[in-house]
Amino acid sequence: MRKYDAVIFDLDGTLLDTAEGVFSSVRYVIDKMGLRPIDDEVLRTFIGPPMQRSFARVYGMDEEEAAAAAAHFRDRYKEGDVLLAKPYDGIFEAIDAMSSAGIKTAVATYKRQDYADSLLGHFGFDKACDAICGSDFEGKLTKKDIIINAMEKLGITDRQRAVMVGDSDNDAVGAAEIGMPFIGVTYGFGFADEKAVKAFRCIGAAASCGEILGYVL
């Protein structure tokens, strides 16, 4: 018996390990703009949030500079780095089990809509999930906005009958802002462990894709 009518997934660090492609494109921008090098730990913080926000945070850029850096990133990313990713073990099996139980599934990601469509279509998530919702070209949508878009596409109005699954505080906060249950995964880029997840309002933490099922079925 299902506990929820819908499960909405984050993309980076939840469905796909996208580190290689993001790292490659960020390093390209660093070289192109003559920015100081950063280590992998800082690079990991670029995965998930809007790119202009990350460049502004790490390099103290103003709005115009951050927009230019983000534009360089997009130029490089769309040329092929976007596909440098791999699905997490067991994620398709988990989605299939949810679908078999009558649960609708969607993706709510900060990735621009065209990137999300290209990347998820490449790996077959477009066929596995019922809806894919990405960000706008300017990166102005909040995670809350994108989650709401996903709920509307699924036709789900009762937010307590849906659950958000993600690997970062952005996902947890977005879910909390609309009163939706949240499951944090610790195999991605954001939450290091169960304690980090439980610093936010949640129904639990999952160390693997299979563990997500235990919370929704």
C-alpha cells in the first residue's frame, strides 16, 4: 500500500551523479575568466544551485559578473559536458516500483529546462517519470517554484500526499515552504549524513536509492 500519491525528485545528487560534467564546465570558466583555482570540495558546492549564485558566492562577483560567468558555463555545458553523468545504482528500480504501486513521479531541478530535458532524456528518465520541471533561462525560479510546477503537472493538489526527495538544503527548504514531506538522501552532494538531513524538517534519510522506497511504500 502506498503512503503517497507522488514523489518528486531532485536531479543532481539524487537521480544522477553529475559531478564530472559540472566540474569540467566550472573549470573552463575559471580558466577563461582568469579566476583563482578552487579545490574539489568547493567545486562540489556548484552542483545543484543556480550557477550565477555559486560564482557570486565563491568569487564575490556582482550581478553582472556572475551572469557573465554563468553564460560561459552554459556555453560549455551544453556542448557536451551536460551528458557527463551517471545514474545512481538502483534509481530506475526504485522509480519502477513506485510506478507499479500507482505513485506518480516527477523531477524538480535547478537545471535549466532544456538541459534537464536533454540530460534526463539521454538516460531514459523522461520515460520513467511523469513530468520534468527545470528552471527558467534566467535562473530566477526558486526550488519552491519548481516543486509547485511539478505538482501542477502531476495534477496533485494535496501537498501532504506528495514527498520531495533530494540531497541538499535547497530541496529541504523548498519542500518545507509549501508544507510537503521531505526525504533527504546522503549518497549525493549535499547531506553528508543522517544528522545533516535531520537538521531540517523531514520524514527520514536514505543512504541508497532502495531506502527511499521504505518511506513511500
